Amino acid sequence: MTDHGRTRPVVALTGATGTIGRLVAHGLAATGEAGVRLLVRDPEKAARLGLPGHVVPADLDAPGGLTRALEGAHALLVVTADPLRARHDENVLDAARAAGVRRAVKLSALAVLDTGAQDVLTRWQRDNEERLRTSGLEWTLLRPRAFMSNALGWAASVRDHGVVRALHGAGRNACVDPRDVADAAVRALLDPACAGRAYALTGPEPLSAEEQIATLGAVLGRELRYEELTEAQAIEAWRARYPEPLVHALLESARRQRDGAKTAVADGVREATGRAPRDFADWARAHAGAFAPGTPAPGASA
């Protein structure tokens, strides 16, 4: 790709229409340092979202098409979403090598460092990390805690009833603003000094659902009520959306949070971006409109 006679590297993004991918696309475009290539299954969705960059149809189940989509790319953001389809990461890395991609940045999860986490989601991410480290590509691992944007899953009940229902609401999680994760990804995709590093990405403090709700209520100027779900109620809701292995993984994860396994604060955001991580109040102010009456329900990230 040329820019006034100067050749710019091309950065390709999988998961480009997801929570992190969207932010990374805008962040890369804002730097002007690289061309942005969006690998998506649904080009119309990318267009609706107004994402910057060149849209290329690609399917993680089709290695040949992935190789063509990656030709000429210098770096790649690897975001996969289905722990029951390990071949997606295999296909992406095989295609990257075949296409001559030099650097890959993988969105993983901080739970991989917890020896007590043996659920299908965490084992999948550990396997994905090992695939990347042994791929022959320059690699960087991003290991976030839960996204603050998961609170968007409460938006409908907050708007309509002023209530949030959750499981183990007193358990704390050092959740991170997705904007901080995306900023770390942008730097890792552009800066070779990030190669061979793993960044533990958390917010500035561990928060429980009850504490997040209190902060959200203060930002909205509304009194919000918390209602505790039983494990049976949470399982019933998850089974309506997810296959059984993921239901078990979500339950195990919730229990580990209840037991304090997700409270540690790391310095990875500062290491990757040079600044402190944003707090939940900042995230809530930026997204207050999603909780206002009459606002269409937003999506939430798992």
C-alpha cells in the first residue's frame, strides 16, 4: 500500500467486527502508520459499522481463502471466538506462514496463568498460545481479564427496570476497558519491540458486580438494584445460548471469581501503552447512553 509515494506495511485483522477488532481498526487508522485490512465473514456488517480499512471476505474454516486474504500483510491480529473449533487458530497461523506474514498478535486471556483454571475455554487459549509461540512467526500475547463492556449485558434490565441480576455478585474481577486492550494491540502490531512478550491486561482495581452497579448508578444519576442469581438460574440462561461444554466453563469461571482468583492487578496496560489503565467509572461515562431509556440494546462481549 502506498501513501504519497511511501510504502506502508499492511496490518490484517481477524475478528474485525468484534469488540476489540473494531477498536483496533480505528486505532490503526488513526496512527496512519499502516494500511488496515479487515478479514470478515460478513462484509456488509463491516460496512454498517463504518470500519476503516480494506474489507476482504474470509472464513476461518477455509485455509486457502485465508492465505489469499493475507497475502502482502506484514502483521496480523488473531482473534478467534469458538473454543470448540481449535482448527480456526491452526488455519489462521498456517495461512499467515504461507502468505509471508511476519508478526502475529494473539488475543488470549489472563486465566491461562491460573493453574486452577482447567475449563474448556482456558485450555483452548493455552493451546492457542502454544501454537503461536511455536509457529515461527514473531509473536505477542495479550492476556486481558474480563472486559468492562460485559456490563452492556445489563443494559436492557437497567433501562427497563433499574435492576441488574448476576451470579456471585460479591466476587471481584480486575476487569479491563476494551479500549486499553485495543491500544495495547495497536502498539504490538506496529512496534517490533513487543515481539516475544506477553502482556497481562487488567483495570486499576478489582471490582464486584455490586460495586460496578453502584458506580454505574452514580454515573447515570439513578438508583440501581442488584439481585443475586442462583447457579441454577444462571445455568438455565446460559443453556439457552451456549453448548454444554461452555456452560460448564462459565460456571467454573464464576466460581473462581467468587473465590477470589481474579482480583490481582497487573501492569500490562502501562507496559504496553505507557499510561495507566482506565477505571470503570470512565468506561461507564463513555457508555452511559447505552443504559438510557429508549436506547436499542447493545451487544456484549463474553
